[in-house]
Amino acid sequence: MSFDPKSSVKIFIGELNWSIMAIFLLMFIVSFWSKPSRMMMIKKNLINSLSEQFEIGLKTKKDSAKIMFTSLFMFIVTCNLMGMIPNLFTSSSHLTFNLFMSVPMWTGFFIFGWIKYSNKMFEHLVPNGTPDALISFMVLIELISTTIRPLTLSIRLMANMVSGHLLLTLLGNSMVSSNMILVMILTLVQSMLSSLELGVAIIQAYVFCMLLTLYSDDSDYQ
């Protein structure tokens, strides 16, 4: 169930496994109280802290850019944390889902840079101090490394989520035919791995968004 995108239960918006991502929208429910609750204050402080972090990596100081990357982080970390619940689908463990987020954003940054800062983008393909004989070779290498950025970004997130979840699944399955002492040891190991996986889920969402901010800077020479 954790890795299977198909579900035997279907609702009017499609597969039930994929629709679990819609829980992210619950974070934007407006409070009906005149004064903010503790949860609303915690959420506001968290969003402000994330905005300050992404502002460090962004050249532009526009609030729209910070809001975009903060929203993307909250979406990814929600999907990652939902996958920590037993028998719930982990959407970020699928390459198609990650490419759906990374490719459109990288393509937008890439096209924007080449249209508005064409000369700077050409200069970026040739590092300073490159010998004349290696210029053509370096341009090819830089183009390839730039082109595969969304793929490596997606594979990084997928690999980290799959590896931890798979290890937890294997440990859980091995408890079926184990004695009581071994079950207690495996439970302790699985609890420690779950704590580690919880940190990985948050860190990988942060790394995904922070690398996207750096990719956006490569196309912004303002």
C-alpha cells in the first residue's frame, strides 16, 4: 500500500491513494475565531521561518517567490509525513510525481534566463579560465549537467523516501516468523529508524526546495 499507486477504492476524483495529497489543503483553512489559536500561531511562525530560509537562497526579494517555495515545501513535507503512517500511500516515492514538480519549475527558470539574459546564460556555460581548446567540450558538459538537474532532483527525493520506507517494511515483515526476543529487538530498531525517517522526510523536502531556489538564481542576473 505504501508504494502502490493503485487502489481498489475509487472516488469521484480518482484513485484514493493519490487523493491523499489533498490533505495539504487543510492547512489553509481560515480560522473562525477572532483571535488566532495556538495552532494558527505555530503555523504562521513556521511559514515565516521558512520564508526567511528561502530568502537567503533567492536573489529576488519579491514575496511571491518566497510564497511559492514555502508552499511547495509544505506540500512535499506533508506528502512525506503522510507516508510515515502505516498502510498509507507515499506519493513522493514515485519518480513521476517528483518530475511533475521539478520539470515545470526548472523549465520556467531555464526559458526565462535564456530569453531575458541570453548573454549571461552563454557566459555561464564557459567557466572562467577555461582553455580555448576545451571551450566546446565544457559547453557540452555544462549543457548536459544543466539539463539533467530536474531528473537528479527527483531521483534524490525518490531514493531517500523509498530506501527508508522499504527498510521499515522489511523489518516489519520479518517480525511475523520471529520469536519474542527478536521481535522486541526489531521493534526497538524500527522505532529508531522511524525517528530517523521522520527527519529525512523533512530534510529532503527542504533540500528539494532549496536546490530549486539555487536553480532559479542561475537564471536571474538582475
